[in-house]
Amino acid sequence: MQVEAASLKSPNSKESPETFKDLFNSPAFLNTSTRTSIGNSQDTLGRSRLSSNPPNFRLFEDKEASLAITLNQDYFIAGDKVQADIWVHIPKKIGKCELFFFTEGFEEIRVFESLKLSAKNRQKIYSLSMMIRSWEEIEGNTYKIPVMFKLPAYCPSSFLFSGMDLQNKFYKAEISYFLSCKFVSETFHTTSTSILPVRSMRSLSLPGAPKEFVERLTSFCCFKSGSTIFKIEVLNYVNCLVDEIFQYKVWVNNLRCKKGIYRIVSRVVRKMSFLVAKQDNRIENRLEEVERDVKIDAFSNDWEDEEMQKFQHCIKSSTEEKNACSTQGNYISCHYSIELLVFYTNSRGHSISIVFDFYVNPINDIIKDENEEIEEISYEEHPAINIFADL
């Protein structure tokens, strides 16, 4: 079944709902001839669930109706086709009712000073909504309704950060995507909302070939000391996730340099930018530093120990308030780099700096049904609904 989606109004329109709650309580959803009185309301918001099996609705037999949303993938790449299974459980036969589907992506920044909200910026990345089913009456049963739509190719990666800058301003910044469905009858309605994990197109890129840097040195008395060639090879086969290990290897060709190298320091640097109230607010963090004493003589390229060439860092950036991955939105950006400081002998403690970027994917806030005893639950499956919309 293919249907056209009813896209929401422009984010600049005053009539456009700002949140899921605004949408589902708007006149478009509530003030219709089929919903004359809303006596009961149940709303749920949860983490995404990865499963092909129906949820255990026996826990909710006392409700007039229960909803759940499951996904068939851990995460989705911008431009992917998303399939979500909407599960509707009706304990007993009821009269006229309707099922609505809504999905939205947004980026939002809130800035607090002295515990008070001082500035805010919010923009929708995309949004669409539609009624996907209606019944004059529906028998008591469990129903599976697959819904498919295509993510816009321009979606930035899901992102979450809470923290302070040097001026003690507190920032809450997020890029989030949601799926939601709402079942409405003449006497009650119930809603279920879940997170949609998204990664940008950039996440598909691989670390790539080794990078080469040539550093030419000048001594303090203005005489040239020669040059050193550094080659950096990322050892990760794919881009690492938040909380995973990033590792790389350094080759040093010091054959044309009059000075030896006695220390190398590797730093992980995260630079974030939050555009709010026409101000570009920047936060730079050094997440981890590894200092290593080495001995690479002048006119040489020999390491005492080959293992000393390898560096690794844990990208610790995940808590309930943080999933600070690499991303680039209209108002939120986050980039990771390695800063390599190289110290030469007889250089009075001064160092040269080599900087290269790397990409970090978000972790997925998703629950997997693994190694569980699945109880056989009978259900009726409806034809899949393909939603086509200009996003």
C-alpha cells in the first residue's frame, strides 16, 4: 500500500506543532467527528526496540488498547528506507477508531545561566504525519502494521550533550529522531513514541589510506635543522563509536634531520559549536592524553620498540546526558581530532604539532531481544504502508 504523507507546516509557521505532545493534542488529531469524548489517555515514551516478534501485551490486558513500535535494524543511515512495525493490541472488540503515525527529526540547543534558561534554538530536520488505518469496528486481537518511509539524505547524526563552557554557561544540545503512533477511539486514546537511531552519510566513510606529514625544522639560531616525515595509519577498520577505542600507528623518518626525538604526546581533542541567539558558542575539550618517551636519533628512523609506534584512546563521551559523536547540523557541530606533539632534543622543550581528524559514530539507544524465550503470540499482519513525502 502506497500513500502520500501529510507533511507538517513549515517550522516558521506559528500554527506548526513544536513537539510530539503539541501534535497529538492539536485540533487536527482530537477535534474530529470520530472523537467526541476523550475519557482515558495513556502515553508511553521508550527506547527503540529491535525485534521481529510481537511485544508481550499480556502485561497490559487491563488497558483498552496497547501500542508498541519495533525496528528491524540497530540504526539507520541518512537516505535509508526505515521500516517500523507498529503493534496494536486490542483486548476486546471496540467501535470506530483510527491509527495515526508521526515521525520527526530536530536539533535543539538550550543555554542556562545561573540555572535560568537564557537562550534557545530549535529547528525541525524533517516531519511528517498521517492517518494510516481506520476501522468502523475492530475485533479483539494483536495487529502488526509495517510502515516504511525514506529518511532525508541530509540528516545529521543523532547527538546528545550536556555540559558547561569556560564562562560557566550550561548547554543542553541534541539532535534527535522519533517515531510515534496514536490510537484513537470515541472514548480514549493511547500513544507510543520511540527513538530512531540515525547516522549521517559521512558515517559510511572508512578511515582511509595512511596520511603523510612533512615537518621542516629551524633551530633557535635560525639555522635549518632538516626535516622529518611522519606517516599516520589509522588501525580501526571502520569509524569507532562513542566509548570505543580509536587507535593508530606512527612511522617516523628522521633521516634528514639533525635533531633526535625524545618524546611524543598524543591528545584527543573534541571541538563543539552551538549556534544560538546569533552567537557561535564554542567548547573545546581534551578528552585523553598519552605521553610517551621515545628515542629516535638524528639521521635515523629506528624505534627502540615497535609497539611504541602504536597509540590508542578510549573516546569516553557517553552517559545518560552525553552521546557526543561527530555531527554537523545547522546549529550543532562536533568534530574530533588527534593532536600529536613531537619534542626534539636541544629544542628547549618546544614541540611541533601534527593534527588530523577522525570520525566518531553515535552509540545506539536500542533494546535487542536476544536469547529470550519467545512466547508464541498470534497476530494479524496488515499490508505494509509505504509513505512517500517530500522531506
